[in-house]
Amino acid sequence: MTTSSRTLTEWFSAFEEEAFRLETLDDYSKSGGVEAYQAFLAGAEPPQSFRSADWVTTVRNATDAGKRMYRVHILARPLTDYLRFELAWGYCRNLQAGEEFFILDTTEQENPIPDAPDFWMFDNRTVASMSYADGKFLGADLHGDERLPEFTSYRDNAMAHAEPFTEWWAKHGE
């Protein structure tokens, strides 16, 4: 059920304090940055279109305005090719724009939130649950107060069990 007059894209400009993302999948390869992913697999340099992507501007505009954008990715090693790309190129690029990243590594521990979906949460009041199939983004359902406790619990549990990306990457990065 949609409970917001804003679209997911509009929320990235409209949020006032923080935007949180939970990533639970090992493959988002058909959801954007396809050209960059292919370049990564080929051992090439990141294309200019990847380095200057609209997402970088969105993040920079938000963080320059004092807003927080952060995410937790639940993953296990060994990393898929896509995760190696996302972490090495995407996360490292987005860190420079001010986005914060955390890793909940389930390689040696159980996933504390195994049923959590992918989602964005804006200002602790609006949630967009994300749908994917075979690495392709299918859409988002916006939720308001009725499901907020559920998604807040997912976020809080993920953050409680995650470590900062830069620390995790120093130990496990490729």
C-alpha cells in the first residue's frame, strides 16, 4: 500500500535528516551501472559516466546540506563478482560524496535479520521496500506508520551487528 504522495526518487531530495538503506542481495547487476560493472569485470578503469553518476550528485547534495545517508549491506564471503564491484568501485566512490557504509558479514555468524527485505527508510517515517529479480530492480512500495516499527527494528538490528565498511574492507577487501 502506498502511503506517500512522493515517489522513491522524490524522497531522495525531500528527506530532511537521514536516509537509511538495507541491502540484502548479492546481485544488483541489472539495476544500474551495468556499463561500469562490465568494465570492472573486464579489468578496465571506471567509465566517466560511473564516476560522475547522478547518484553521486544526489548523495553530495544531501550530505552537503547536513543530511545523513547510510546503509548496511548483509553479505557473506567469498564475495560475488557483483559485490566485489559494488564495494570496490561503488562504495569507495560514494564514500567520497559523504555516504556512510556498514557491513553485516554473515560468513562466521548467523544473520540476525534473515527475513529482512531490501529497503530505504527516510527520516524514520517513510519506508520504501524494494523488489528485485535476478539483479534487476522491479519497483518500490512506499509504507508509512503502519510498518515503521518492523523496518526500524530491521535497521537497528543491522546497525547493532554491522561494522564500518572501511574497517571491514581493510580486513577483507580485494
